[in-house]
Amino acid sequence: MLRKTLLFITVTAICFWGLAGCKKSTGEKEAKKQTENVQVKTLKQYQAEAKEQINKKNMAEELDKIEKELEQELKSQE
């Protein structure tokens, strides 16, 4: 009888411990709030920015800049 009682108490304690561990921490709640506030640009917004930043005068410079970024990215992946 004592053995069954101890087993029941142990199993019950483990269940409560498991349920208590499933609560979300405040860090997770804050991270969720931060991701909700992130604004994503649309394709039209990116195109409008590109038209403002890239013109015929600096087209070659921008192309070189993009090529260098791609080369660095490829090197970092290797």
C-alpha cells in the first residue's frame, strides 16, 4: 500500500512539474511582440527605392557594388 501511495505521489509530482515547465517565458512573449512590429517592404517599394538610388550616372558604380557583394557572399559560403 505504501509503495502504491509513493508511486502515485511521484507520478503526480512529475506531471505537475511537466505542466509547469510548459509555460511561455517572458522572453518568448517579448520576441513575439517584436516580430509582430516588423514591417516588410513590398516589391513596389523596393522598385521605387531602386529608381531613386540608381540612375544613368551611377549605374556602373551600383553594378560593381552589387557584383562585389555577390562575390563576398560566395566566398563566405565556401
